[in-house]
Amino acid sequence: MKDSPSFKVASAVDMHISLHGRQDLTGQIYRQLRAGIIDGRLVAGERLPSTRDLAGQLGVSRKTTLEVFERLVTEGYLRSHPGDGTFVAEGLVRVPHEAAHALDEIAPGDAAAAGTDRAAARSIWAEVPDALGMPELRAALPFDFRGGVTDKTQFPFDAWRRCINHALRVQARSRGEYREPGGEQELRLAISRYVAFSRAVLCNWQDVIVTQGAQQALDLLARVVVKPGDIVAMEDPGYPPARALFAAQDATVVSVPVDAHGIVTASLPRDARLVYVTPSHQFPLGVPMSLERRIELLEWAQRSRAVILEDDYDSEFRFEGRPMESLKSLDRAGLVAYVGTFSKTIFPELRVGYVVPPRSLNLALQKAKQIGDWHTCTLTQTALARFMLDGDFAKHLRRVHKHYEARRKVLLTHLHGDLARWMEPVVPSAGIHLIARLKDGVEEAPLIAAAHDASVALYGISVFYVSEPARHGLLFGYGGMNAQDIDTALQRIARLLRKGV
């Protein structure tokens, strides 16, 4: 993309903004305007173009320039006067031109230590969305297809209570002291046995690090592997909390398209430091990464000296075909950090996950874990270890698998039947959600709004895309709805569509 034209502020000072590519347009414009204010090219009291005019001159959406102005107003660089315009704020401390541009190259903590404006230290976090791109919690509807929800009515709380009581007795006999950041040995042993049996991830208990869910595992890996400015490659569409996490580490997040075989390895940036993938059940599409593509990815990582972060969520619930090999099971060069969680197999509030990293990263990750929160709750760890080692976890998975499979069948019956005129499902072999693309003539937002009025909560997939144009469709999570409710809800959706929503 060619450089965008310069714009003139009221004082006739030329301010040139250059946009490179279509990635992070908001951030590019924000950083250049902020630098212009800090180094004095835009002085206090100068009036800026309207967001509409600026968007037109730069060839971007008005939403982009609105976000930039709102952020600069929030951070104190601009002042907005309704009906009059937006102006550079008074009283800002100026820094030399070179130092202003250097702010974009240093981490927030370094900027604060150097005595720069505190707003610069907060700028990265201002870009992180409040809900991380996932559905916001709101008043529950009778029929809710929210993804990532599990059915607690199927969980064996009597068995769990016995495990908690066991953990309380263990704690009562132990000293009051901090524990190993990597986790309790008994749980790490249970996890190592579980992933070896179910996912062919060969490891010993010392290789496992227990975390506060998968999200903390991603955070620890980002802290250890990624420096500010490093490139992190992400699937597009992809998992918004992971994208937000890498952006908050001041990484340059590059979107890589996904096709029917998984992430398109030919589109991976050569200088990426880390690539985040969901190979067993791509989020949100559900397609598994083919074996050929997995091998290509491993070969790319070895050539690029990059780390592969394998998020193996939902792999426990497979309904068709043989289990796909985990990337970690194919890794012979120490490239893959394998991440798992109990949020989908038990429930999200448990906040227990784990990572099996390359051994070269193990010690650094344990140090990062200790600095962050020292260790995960030992009461929960001890109870979960007993739950797994006594066989209750395996029994629970077998029991709940049958319920989820029945719900999936009802959902697919409707999507292939009375909803087939309007939706095209992407049928995954695993997981507790699937997506359906909307056919021509059906719009995502109006359908979601109409369904809400019919007491059915639907969720779109366009939010998971970064590159344009985003595909429109619906994500159907069936972990939290029984088969009868799924049937009733989809009958209501079919009636709405027949009315021409």
C-alpha cells in the first residue's frame, strides 16, 4: 500500500501519516499522531481534522479514526469539544524528536522508568478489548449456544467432594509454606500419564508445568519467548484472547489464513518468533490440521528457529475418525510447547491448565510462573490429582462424551435438514462446538438480534476474523444445552428464517 496523503491541521503544519499494509491500522495512525504531539509538530491548541475527513484522506474506515481519537483523548493527548472539534491538549511535556519515536520501540515498564509520559506506558493495554472478542456475560436466555460452556449437571460432585476432603487432610498435615512453581508432583505425574495415553505426548512429570488455565500457559510462553516487537503468527480466524495476550506483550501479531487443511504454512512470516495453532480442532472452524500440513509446520519452525505453541483444547471429545496426532508427538527437535486445560473437561472456574514445553524452556517458564503468582492453588491441585489417579476423571469423560455426542447429533440433524436452506455447517470430528456459515441473503447481526427476541442466544463468527473480508456465520456451542433444548431452539430459528429475517 502506498503512503497515505498528508493532512493539514489548522495552523497549516503538514502532518504526514504513512500506512504500511492493512495490519494494525489503528495502531499505526495512533503512534504517528502521538509522536507528532510529543515532539511538537502538532502543538497545543491545534485543531485536527474530523474523524470523517481523516478517514477519507487515509483510506480507512471512520471506525478506525474514531478509535484513534478516543484513545488519544482518554490518554490526555487530545481534547474534544462537541460541536467545535478535536484539539491537541494543553500542558503536554515535549521530548526530543528521536526520543518520541523511541517510545514505540520500548516496553511500557521501560518507558515509565525513563520518565516518559505515563500514558505511553498504558497505550498497549488501551488496545486490548474489554471482552477479548469473546461473548460478553449478560442476562441468561432460556436457550444459549455460547461456546466454551460445560454441563455441570453431568459432573460427579460426590466424587469431587471426596477428592477435596482428601486434599484438605493433606494440607492439614503439611507445613504452611510456598510450593514448587511447576506444580504438585502428584498432579504433574497424573497429567504426564494422561497426555501420554490420550495424545501420545511422551514426557515425565518434571516436564509438566501446572498453570492457571490455558491462558496463563500462553502468557508464560509469551513472556519467555517473545520480546517487544517480535512477530507472532496467529491463525485467522483465530482465538481472540490469545491474540490480545500477544498484543499486550507488545508483539507484532501477523494473521495467517486457515484453509481446509489448517494454517497455511506457505503464508507464515519467515521471521516469526512464535506461531500459535489449534491443530486438533481449529478455533473456531473446527477443521483438523492435516498430517502433511503438520509436518510442513514443524519443518518451517526448524528452519525459522521458531517456537510452535500447540493449544490442544477440546481434543478429549472426538466423535468421528481416529484421533489425530498431536504436533508434540511428532516433534523431534524440541520446537513445540503443548498446552492443555481442564476448563472444557471439568469446568472453566477450576482454573487449572498445563504446558509441556520444550525442555530448553522449562526452567525459564517455572521462573516466570514463580514471579507471576508463585504457584497454582495446592488444594485444587491435590484434589485434581486424586480425581485423575483414582480413575474418576476417565469415568467422567466417558459419561459426558455420550451426552455431548447426542446433542451434536440433534444440532447436525437441524443444520442438514430444516436449516440447510440458510446455513452450511462445517462439521468437525471433535469438540463441543461447531460453526455454520450463513448463505447469501442471511446477515449475521440481524439474525442474532431476531433470535434474541425469541429467547435464543446466538453468536457470530465474524469477530474471530482479522483480515477482510470476514466470513459470516454462527458458532453453536452445545456443551451447556441439553438435546431437547437444542431441538426447541433450532425450531425457533427455522421459523424466524422462514419469515425472512
